[in-house]
Amino acid sequence: MKQAAITGANELRSAIFCTALLLAGCGSATPQPDMPARDWRYYIANPDQIEPMQKICREWAGSNAASETQPAVVTNNCRAAAFAKSQIAITPKE
């Protein structure tokens, strides 16, 4: 009787563990960073490039990759694009 209870608990743990492994494999793949490094001045001079960069940033944010595995070029370009966008938004129009 006691053996059956232990086996049932182990089966439940195994089922939970397997479900967690299956779910961990779901989600979007990590986007590949194939881009040059840019700074905020580039995005100020090329505002049409801000949205495509922010799309890449959203793909990285939604991927299963750990934040520490995100390439530095992606992190820096995301920050530069966001900063440039904020500067363009607060700059008075002539």
C-alpha cells in the first residue's frame, strides 16, 4: 500500500517535470544579430531606422534567450534607438 503511494507521487512529479520541459521549448526563436553598432546620433540622422531597430528589440524581448546572452550590439542599438526617439519627440518643431 505504501509502495503504491510513493510510485503515484513519483509519476506526478515526472509528469510535471516533463510538462515544464515541453513548455520551455515553446516560444519564438532567438533572432540573429547581424547588424552594425549604431549610436543615438545615427538614429537622429536616420529616424526611419528607429522603428526597424525597435522591432528587433521587441523580437529579442519576446525570445526565450536569457538577457545575458543578448549580444551587446543589440542592447546598445536598442538603447540608442529609444534615446533618439525620445529626443526627436521632445525637440520642438520649427
